Amino acid sequence: MPLVTPLASDENEDVAELARFFNETLGFCPNSVLTMQRRPAIAKAFINLNMAVMANDGRVTAEQKRLIGYITSANTGCRYCEAHTILAAERYGGTDERLDNIWGFRDSDLYTDAEKSAFEFALAASSVPNAVDENISEALHRYWDEGEIVEILGVISLFGYLNRWNDSMGTTMESGAVDAGNRLLKASDWSRGKHV
């Protein structure tokens, strides 16, 4: 049972209008947003931040951003966000092969060296204590410009917030996310955990 019960999707007209963004990314509005709307200013600020972070202003693709979010969420152990990000990565063009082999990225030809540097950054930046070091910084600067590095860290940080939010709330996982987790993460030890 969640710490706080989500409100109905039409509870707040302004939040509902902004939340349409998630219909494209996930096919539904996440329960995390429906919980945030108990304080509409938080929900609106979060949705606007999410849209800004996930905008494609450089070479970092929508699929890559979702894979970075997935790696960040899996590294911190948030089952809720793992299912959401892997579903969104698929919706933005992630092939079964890329999704199935994400944890073998270091040795795989399915991912570019630029992607590998971003994925290493996601692992290091989402670790506690933070593990970003000079080698990770050098690799990032080899493949990405500073604006793109800001985009990548924006994704990692956004999911840091969401990982804390959803694991602390025990946010109830939507059926679409459960289906995605069962289908797309079957090779891992994924389960919905506390997100019942």
C-alpha cells in the first residue's frame, strides 16, 4: 500500500493538461504524478522539469535518455522507475536486442562509445557516494559537448528524484508498467517489489 494515495487523473485541470505529456512517453499518467498533485505546484514543477530534461536539444536521443534513466534507476534499486524507463525506451525506438543487452553495454557493439561513456556516467553519478571521477569526465568530454553533458546529468538527476520519491512512497505500479517490467526485464531479477 502506498504511503500516500494517488488522486484521480482529473483532480486538477492544470496538472491534467500538463500530464498529457506522459501519454506519449508511457501511454498513461504515472501514479507518482497523481500523488504529487496533492500539492499542484509540485506536480506542475515536476512535469515542466521532466519535459525540459527529456527535450532533445542535442544529439542525446529520446531512447538514450530513457536508457540512462533505466541504468540510474536500476543502480539505485527503484523497481517502479526501472519499469517506466524501460517501457519508455522501447516506445522511443529501443530494440529488443538493445534493451535485453543493456547490462552488457561495456563489451557490446550494440552501443556506441559515446553511449558507453554516458552509461558509465549514469552508474557513477547515481552511486552513493558519488563515483564520478576524472576518467569518466574525460570520456564524456571526448564524445559529448557541454550542453549534452548537462542533458545527460539532467536525466540522471531527474531519476534520482523519482527513485527517492517512488521508493519512499511505495507508489503503486500501473498495469502498463508491470506488463513492461515482466516483458522487457524478464532476463533480470526484476519484480514490482513494494509497488503493489
